[in-house]
Amino acid sequence: MTGVSLPRRLCATTLGDLLGNLHRGRVTGTLELTEVRGVTAGRAHKIHLREGLVVGVEAAGVEPADDAGAQGFGGPTLRRLEALFALDDAELSFRVAHRRSEVTELGPTAFLKGRARARDKRQAPPEVAPAERTRALSLLGLDLGATSAQVHEAFRRLALRFHPDRHATARPEEKKALSLRLVELTQAYQTLRA
């Protein structure tokens, strides 16, 4: 398994990413997945690979009767593999395996296309509503065409102006008002930086 990095747990990646790495590394062997949570904890599954291609799957809990009459390329193997894509977490290990005879290889399109990727799990920053953006710019004293640098500069200037610590002689009510204004400015700045 030269040049292929294998995490210890499936929760650190996705099965699609893992199989993609093994495919690109043209790895031959057996990927073992052992469930770690729930009532199925300890249940082991195996994905057999030859030169990066899936050639067999042993999925605990997928009954042989489920595979009877499976149609199409790699039907039983693909059906067992489908069950493993539902796993959220498992301990991972890789073992050199014996070659299997008379097996149907699944190409990368069959076992990777349309699969969840780790990068798909990452959430994009939320979109800022136009009204929120306009309000935030107005609080910072900027117009709609303000650049990121202008937003940063306006926030710094106003934060220095309204920071309660810069007004040592202010009465408690005034300091509270300054603090509230600083909170508003900070929220506006964070809205525009999202």
C-alpha cells in the first residue's frame, strides 16, 4: 500500500474517498471495516480489491437471499457494497488478501460515481440576505459598493471610536451604550466577512 494513506476511522473520511484513494494507488488486498457503535458494534465487513478495483464484498448482515436474482454488472457485489456506503463510522484496517478466482471487477464508475465525499460534508458559509448586507454596510457608514478592505478599515475606525475602554471618564450608562454600539458594529462586520 505504498503512497496510500489510510485513516484509522471511517468518520475521518468517506468510503467513497477511501475507495478512490485505493483505486488511484492500484492497491491489492482487503479493506476491513469494523463497526464501532450501536447494536451492530463489532460487525466486520470486507472489501476485496485487486489493483484498485473492487472484486468482492463481504457485508455482514446482507443475506445471500438478497443477492439471488441480482441483475446487471456486478449485481451481488455492488448490492453488498451499497450497504457499506450507509456506514457513518467504523475502524479501518487493510490486509494483503489471497487472489480470488472467477470474480467480477467493479470499475471506479460503479463504486465511486455519485458517492458522498468529505468535501461535500463541509458547509458553505451562509448567504447574507441583501437587506442584512445593506443594514450592516449602513451601520459601518459604507455604501453598497464597499470592498473588503474598506469594510475592515471602517470597522477598525469605528471600534476604536466606540470602545468603552477609550472613554475612561464616561458614566456607567454611557459605557453601556458604547458597549451596545460596539456589539452592533461587530455583528455588522461579521455579517459582511461571512
